[in-house]
Amino acid sequence: MQIIVAIIALGILIVFHELGHFLAAKKFGVYIHEFSIGFGPLLFCKQGEETEFSLRLIPLGGYVRFAGEEGEADDDDLEIPEERLLKSLPPGKRALIMLAGPLMNFLVAALAFFLVLSLVGVATPTTEIAEVLEGYPAYEAGLRAGDKVIMVDDVKITEWQDMVKIVQNRIGVPTVITVERDEQVLSFTVTPIEESGLGIIGVKAEVVMVRFGFFKSIKEAVVETIYVSVAWIATIVGMIRGAIAPELTGPVGITQILGEAARQGIGQLLYLVGFLSANFALFNLLPIPALDGSRLLFTAIEGIRGRPIDPEKENMIHFIGFFLLMILFVVITYKDILRLVG
């Protein structure tokens, strides 16, 4: 089941990424030889009016093969009108075609977050106590599950986090917590104890699922997409600077993570798909040969110098980059397997 969930989720990311390139190229009139999901041996293909749609054995990505992408070396381009070759487009339009894939992944991320916020909801703590841990100050003071916190000392509590912030800063300080219980207002004096440098009293909040309205869901989905993207960039910068230990997860590890998310519910799975889609977009924008980022870099260089780079040399660089990426995938997958069986 984990494998099926992972294949579907990763397939969605790949299909929409390549669809972004495909639609942008079609918009600019570029002839497309093949739209492929996966690499390696062919499993299935269907010939469209112009484009061949194919499914290949290795599900680690996909590609859209444009006419004129390989310079003069591709015999398939001989019958294609010059104006429909990718190389005939100005650098700006080619850059938009390269950007369309990652942009589509950002859109998928925002859509996944939107579905979570609008249909599933977000787990939100209320001010009602769900559990009081025995042996902790709250239990000894008399607080019980079902109590609704309305005040801490002289501060009115409207959100659970309001109480948490106060308690965390009052280690060893007697604190009056006022609650509502069976339509009665009761006060208890609780002295927070220290745990991991913060004050705690040993209570857990009642959690409810809160769904947002349509327009607020759109706004918050965009904000969440930006948030996870910034966090990813900060992590990469931290790895480069040596402040964060490098930790990469391959297909096997992602399969396990997606399976765990699926068991926790559709909300967790959708959120993870959004998270992975945003990460996938950013990864593809890195200036690594064979990725969209390097193609954008070559296009920018061409625009600056005013003449194209030799397609054969550029394609060789991308081929070497793709080969090295495959080796990296194999190494990461091997480490994922060792971690799982270890």
C-alpha cells in the first residue's frame, strides 16, 4: 500500500511538472516529439496528433522532448518547420518554458494546502483541557480534563497558546489558573516545574479540526507555500555553510514517509504532497546540469552574450549532470535501505 501511495503521489508531482513545460511550449508553438513519465525502457506509449505520450520503467522523473532542443543532431527535426523549433525561440520565451515546470509544482503545492485548509481542516487547540497528567503540578492542584481555562493570574485566555506562553516563563512561581467547570468558575494555584528549560504544569489541550473559508484558504495556502519554500532554502544554505548536517532522502525514504502520512489521514498526506511539490520545484531550480535551473542559466548566458551556446556542448554537460544525479539517487537509495533494515 505504501508503494502504491508513493507512486501516485510522486507521479502527480512529475506529471504536473512536465505538463507545465508541455503547455508553455505549446503556447509558443514549439513542436513536441515526446511527453514521457519516467526514464529508461518503454512500458507504454500512445501517439497523439503530434506528440508521443509514454510511460517508462524508471519512475525518477520525466521529460518533454522538444523539436530543436538538441541542435542539428536530431534527425527527427528535419521535417519540422524552423519556427517550431525550440532553438528558434528568443531566450526569454525559452526561459519561460523552463520555468513553467517548477511554477506548476508551486501551484500543485498551493492546491494541496488549499484542500487541507478548506476541506480537511487544521488541528487547532481549544482552551479546554483534554488530559491532566498524574504527578504533575496541574493534577496535584486539582485541575481535571474538561476544565476550560478562562484566565491565568489576571490575563484573560482566548487561545491555548496564551496560557502556554505565560506558564513557560513562570518556573517555580505560583500561578493562579481560573477555569470553568460544570458552569462554575474555579481557581487553582499551580506552580510550574522546569522541563527542557521551560515551565510546564502537565496538561494537554483539546484539539478540534478547523476549516477555513474559500478565500482565506487561498490566502493561507499561498502563505504556507512560501513558508515551506523559505524553510527549504534556509536548510540548503545551512548545509552549504556547515551549520546543518547534510541529510538527503531518496525514493525509498520518501515512500516510507508518504506511507506513514497516509496512515495518519488524508490531511497529513495532502500536506506532505504540497510540501514535496514545493521542494521538487526548488530542487529543479538549482543550477545543476540536467535540471531546469542549469538550462535557465545557459539561456541567461546566451541572452547576455547575444549568441547561442553550442548545443552539443550544452547537451553533453546536461548528460554528465544527469548521469551524476542517477549515481546520487542510487547512493541515497542504498542508504535509505540500510536505515530501514538497520
